[in-house]
Amino acid sequence: MIEITLRQLKDWVDCEVDPTFLDHSIKGVSIDSRHIEKGQLFIPFIGENVDGHRFCEQAIQDGAGATFFQTDSDSDVPKNGPVIFVKDTLHALQQLAQAYIRDVNPTVIAVTGSNGKTTTKDMIENTLAANYRVKKTLGNYNNEIGLPLTILELNHDTEVSILEMGMSGFHEIELLSNIARPDYAVITNIGESHMQDLGSREGIAQAKFEVVAGLKAHGKLLFDGDEPLLTPHVETLTSSQCVSIGLNTKNDIHCKILSHDDAGITFNINGKIQYHIPVLGEHNMRNAAIAITIAKLLEVDDTTIQSQLNHLKLTGMRMQKFKAPNGATVINDAYNASPTSMKAAVDTLSQLEGRKVLIFGDVLELGEQSKALHMSVGLYLEHKNIDTLYTYGEAARDIHEKGKHFVKEAIHFQDKSQMIRYVKSILEPQDNVLVKGSRGMKLEEVVDTLIAPENK
């Protein structure tokens, strides 16, 4: 983590510091005054309801090495300890992170996309970990505050930094990319997330392409080559900067599933080298192909890549497989959802043996197109060999209305507990149950109940 003197910090950040404190040091940063560790830099923010500067004095008393202090705050300036005066604490945090990542100088990999960011980030870390000291974004620390905090946790011996970049509107990823200055930028795909804010998939493509804003001169963009909405943006780059990845054989890197079973999928790249990943889904093959391509660009050999993939572990609630007490397989993909990722989930479930049980909740933040997009998920079930469809929520009723014609049984529930009780009552040992919905629907509660041990 960052460990510098205030003299060095003053060189990196636009600020004013009492000269008597310039030789004081900070080690690490915190934005939460309740969990200050000795020597940390406390960074307060002025929120809608609370001004964090109220806690600066207490933070210093609790051992903070220094505190930022925004000059327009109405709170009292701490009387004891180093105070670093800045015009805007968020901008100062970002300046500090921008300078620190240059100082550490790792290979920077920026990952964005509508779906699969975290899974792809996990896969990249996995394929590189045997050869490099790697640090990745933890959790969803992928915004204008989280990404700088992630950077400031890097150690000086970090060789590769994998940074997830999220957004809800235009120019947000541009800011993150300019802070991080990636060597490799990744766009996993273009879905419908944040349609409410960006208006269209074209707008989403434009916003995701901002990941190249800070791309280094020698850097490369790895992107979904099967997505035509990216084509006009990619054409603004040179061919040496671009690596297209997808199923179409026209891509620089094209992949094809050779076999799949309960243990995962086997696929090849460019019709040659075969790989196996212990997770389900064609979309995960594409994510793995991105990770494999980056690993090879960083000179990791194929034997090491496959060995690493054999022990792949993904962040929770992403195609996680569990066994119910009666032997049924329950797949937890409930971390989040978009219409695109729901269709990918349908494809994944359709390839499995046994009865196929689909549990879908609402997809949130789709704006005016919500009804049409939910209906499109229902229509996608045609010819997909799904046996049962259970939906929960308000918007998911549109999935039910269109999808009920293509399954043997379809029930829409307004009550989650009622749905859980019903599914438990019909669950059979050979069933494969896939659960997916937006984060706000909390469908992991369904999974937790289905896999809980039976009371004896």
C-alpha cells in the first residue's frame, strides 16, 4: 500500500500543507473514520446529508497520519496533527492514485463491459498468478472512488494491476482510464445495463469505449469482435492496437466449444490449442479467451495457463454450482443480470442433462425499454428445451407472459417466499436449477434455501 511523506504527496497533489509537517509519513488511506489504522491518510467527503470533515479531528486522535480537508467545508479544522488542504477531496484522491500507479509502474489491465467484468478479471488474475505478482480490484471497487482506493492498496512489488471499470453514465470510464493509464484495455461485451441512463446500446458502446482514453501508446484493446456496435469506435484505432475476440472466425482470436458437461467446458482457440475451464457457459469461454490472450501476450506458456485454469475460482454468485440435499444441481448466477446475460444463462442451462428449471427475477435500470427487453428474454426460450420457468417480481412478469408458451410449466410469483416453497416442493434429484436476477432482487435467498441441509 502507499507509504510516502507529505513532502512527496505535495509534489503529487494540488494542496497546501504546513511546512512543519512535510517530513511526516502516511501509510495507507481510509475513507471511513470508524476504522482508522495508525498512520493512514483520512479522506473525508462532503455528502448530501453528512459532511465527513466533521470526523477529521477524531480520525487524527485515533491515529491517522494526516487528513485531507476541503477548503469549502464548514466543519472545524483539526487543531492537532497534519492537515492537507485541497479544493476537492475526491479530485485529490484521484490525483494521488494517478501519481502512485505511475510510481509503482505495474502492467495495468483495465476491464469493462456490460457483463462479465468480474469473471474476466478473476480469469486474468488466475492465468497470470503463477508468473507474476498480481493485484486485482476487490469486490465492486470500480468507480471514481473505488478504483483510486484499489490503486493505493498496490504494493511496490506489484507487477500486474487488474482494474475493473464500471459506470452509470458518459465520461466516467474516461476518467478512470486516464487515472490508470492501462497497457491493456478489455471490453467484454455490450449489453443493456444502464440503458436508463445512456438511452441505447449504441450509447452504452460509446461509454464502454472510453476505456481507451488513457491507453498507453503501445497498449492494446481486446474487445468483443462479434459486437457490431463496437466497429465504428474500434476503427478509430490502429490495427496494431486492436485484438478482436469472439465466436466468428473473422476475429483475431476465435473460439469454439468442443464439449461440455457438469465439470465445465472444453474449447479451442483459432482451431488449434484446446483449453478446459471448470465453469459453464459459452460466455465464460469468451471471457476465458480474453484471459488466455492476455496471458500469452505476457509470455505465459500454454501448459501454465491450463494448469492455472484447472484451479479457477470465481467471485461468488457467478455460475456457482451447488448440490441440494436431494442431489439436484443449483446454479447461483444471482449477482446481477441484464437481458443479454439472461439469454446466455438460458443457453447454458439448455446444454445440461436432466430437467431444466429456470428462475428469473426482474432486470432493473432498463428505463423505457424495460418491457420490451423483458419480453425478449421470454421469447428467447423458444426451441431452447427449458422445462420450467419460474419468475418473480414486477417486470419479470413479461418474461413469464412470453416464455410460458415454450416450457412445460411456467408460474409467475409476486412473493419470493411462496416461490421458494413451491420450487422446494417440486425439486427432483436430476434437476438443474439456474437462478438469476438483478442485484436488488436478492435471488441468492432462493439458492441459500434450496441448498440448505434438511432438518433432521
